[in-house]
Amino acid sequence: MDQHESKNIFDFIVVGTGPAGAVIAKTLTDDKQTSLLLLEAGENDDRDQPIRDSRFALELEELFFPEYFWQGEGVPQPEVDDRSFEWTTGRLSGGGSSINGEQYVRPTPAVLEQWERLLGSLWSPAQAIKNFKQLENYHGETNSPEFHGFSGRLDIRQAPADPPGLTKKLVSAMELATGFDEILDYNDPRTPIGPFTRWQLFQQTGGQRESSSTAFLSSDIMTSNGMGIDGRKLRVVYKSTALRILFEGKRAIGIEFLKEGEKVRAFARKKVIISAGINSAHLLMLSGIGPSSELRQAGIPMIFNNPNVGKSLTNHTLNTATFTVNPRDIPELQNDPFSLYTGGAFLPNPLARNNNRRRGVQLVGFVAEDKLTIAILFLQPRSRGSIKIQSNDPLKIVLADEGFLENRYDMEAIKAIYRVYIKDIAKKLSEIDPNYQLINPSPETIDNDRDLEIFIKENFDHNHHQQSSLRMAPVNRGGVVDRYGRVHGVDNLIVADASIIPFTVDGNTSAPAYLIGYTIAKHLIQEENEDM
């Protein structure tokens, strides 16, 4: 270690400022004793209008891709006509939370009970609710305030305060078509199923985006040049891309990273924590943790052979249904342009006969180009993908195969969503207001099995709910990390982000990522206190 490197020693090093990484960095340094280096490949763009202004949230990816995103593309997907999709997330302070669609959706108790059975009470529904309450500052209505937090750092805005007529028509149609009553608060564990007029959004009360950066790396936490405030021993370094984890034997001791063209090394006395999202699997493989045959082929020295690294990759499916609208309903949407969406619903999987209170489908209404679109997410996909390393070059992208529709069940479920839900919603909506007509797919397409399948493949789209590529489970059950995020087979290395989700979540992945970061940070503090 040279003299320059001897200054780069911290208690903890965290890679990534997304929901998990930023929460961990803030929580661990609250004691003003713990020193922590937080690395971010991108820059702090919180003040840029497209990041700050929520009205850009639904078009950020298309209009500002090079400025705020990692550049990458997945491998062609055979089951969707060999189309390939972007393999990317936010490359800026806040990671994916700075560029996503802002939907705050907690995993339901049904999912967390699966986590608890596999991993223990740390991940129980009751513990998750306790942690979410400590994280959130809820601005909205609920029938169950005991399930929300009102003094956390994470501003959550239920919007709009006064739903427009278009939203009310759609939600009424959803009620009539599905038989499920309208719900007020889908994050209330007592009401996980049903249509609703208001989404809960990662937004400050004025409508500005709330990201992990604005909530946990704000000006009361650090200076503009990344130094902790009021004795906080935090150092945040931007434009710093992690290249590999440094090991001494099987003990993680630091990170090698590229900072503005220069290769730099920093060292951790206690733990190295990887919170790099879709890039976490790549970083582990570059560092010698992964399938031995693939690493050998890539010329990477083996630290621990774990064939589960990069496997079990899951993403929710995404399709759409488009309707004409009553043009007189459009102006009212501008009463709250930050609300982004025009109603939605969480509904059961139409193929699941046993449990009609468990979420399997997410419907999201929004208006674009004077058309109403319902985004359709199937939340219980059985298809699994993989992430494979190509070489020991850290700047060469991985082979990301999301495996869309590889399990036939997923196609059958999506077809059933159109037949059971969308067709009836369209019928009831046109009865409420004949100006609303389903145009894509047409009702005739839905009725024709072959045509519907062609439509689903051609209409198939991509979202950023990637999860489970570094699954939290025992090795013999497909795991890469244990219940505390500790990487199997090595010491002092933790992964904390959506890649460790053990069972597919039934909604968006930002809220679970915050939960994972906060849960692991609190456990690390508890460990420290027990050792004293």
C-alpha cells in the first residue's frame, strides 16, 4: 500500500448511491464515529430540471438517455421475436430512484411471508412495516395510519388530491369489470387488491422528485463536494466507477475504481458493501465470485465458485392497452401535472384459482398523445434469465438475458389478463362514456388466440424491475448472499440492493430496495453494538 492509498482507508466502503446504498451510507454514519466512503459512477444531477421535475418522469429514458443512464443492451429474446431491450439504470446520484416512474409500492405481506419462511424474522411483514414507517414521511389519506410513517426522510405524496373525471371513469369501470371495490391506500396491508384513483409517489409535497439522493444525501448530510456535515465521517465520491473488489485471501478489503481516468484503490476496515443494482452481479464476477467455468473462460482468478451468481434473474412483464378518450376530459389532467398517472389497480393473477386476495397484476393508467393507455404488468412471472460475464474487461457489458416469456405460463397469464380484465374494463368504460373505446388491441384481437399472442409479442415492452440475480438464500437453494446480505464463501463482503430479492416482489422495486438497504444497515449497527 503506497502513501496515497494509506489515506483511502475507511470503516466501510459502499458502491452505489441508489435506494439501498444511500440509506446504508446515511444510517451507518449517523453515529458520527463510523467512517464511510460512498462511490457513485455518475454525477449529482439533482438540480437538473429533467431529474428534479416529476413531469419528465415518464419520458426521461427516451429523451435523456445518454446523460443519465448506463449504456447497455440485453441479448435478443427468442420468445418476443428476437427483439432486444435496453440493459440500463440510472448512472447518477440516486441511481434508479432518480430516473424511475416514481411509484411507491411496498411488497405485500404475502410476499414477505415467503421471505420470512426462507430467511427468518428479520424479513417478516411486521418488521418490514416497522422499517417502512421509519423511512417514510407520508402525505396522503389512509384508513390505517398505523401502517405509515409521518416523520421519516423519504417524502411520499399520494396524488392527485382531487382525481379528475377521466380517472374516476376508469376506476369505476375497473370496479364494475373486476368485482373488486375501489381502495384508498394500496400500501395498507389490509387492502392490497382493488382499483384506486391515486398513486403513492416518491415526491416532495410540491411535486418534485424524491430520490435516495434528495432524501439521504441532502445538504444537511453532506456538502456539495461530498463531505459529511457536522462531524459526519462520510465521503461521497462521484464519477468513480468500481472495477473490482480487492481481496486478501477470501476477505474483502477494498475496491479498485476508475476516477476520471485514473485507477484508484480504497480500503475498508470492516465491510465492503455492493449496492450497484443491475451491475452488482458483474462486479462480483469480475472479482472472482461466480460460476467457475465462466470465470475461467474470462481469465478471472477464482475466489469462490458459486454457480448461482447471475442466475434467477427476474423481471415483470410489460404490455399495454390503448383507448380513445373524451377530449373534454383532457384539460382537467393539468390540475396536477405532477400526479403522472390516471388511476390504477392491483388484481389477482387470473390463472390463480386458489388465492384471489394475492396480487398478480398491476394496471397503470396514463394519458399520452390524447389517448388513454393502461400499462399491464404481470407480477408473478415464472420465466428466469441470467447475467453472464464476457471477459475480464470491466468496461465490457455483460450478456444480460432476461428470459422473457421463456416459461409458457407467462404468455398464458398475459393472455388471460386481456381476456378477463382488459376486455371487460373496456366494455364497462364505453358504457360509462362511449367516447372511450379500446383500439389496441381491438376486442376482436383479444378474442382470437393466435392474433392476441402475436399482439403480445409485438407489443411487449421492458421495465426496470430486475431482481434476484444475486438471490438471498442458502447456496443449495440458489443463493448468493445470506439473510444479512453477506456473500457466501467470503468474508466482509455484503450485497444490498434489489438483486438479492429472494422471491419476486408484487410491485415496483424501489420500495423493496430501500427496505433492503435499511434492514441490512440496522443489522450492521446491531452487530457493531454487540461486539463492543
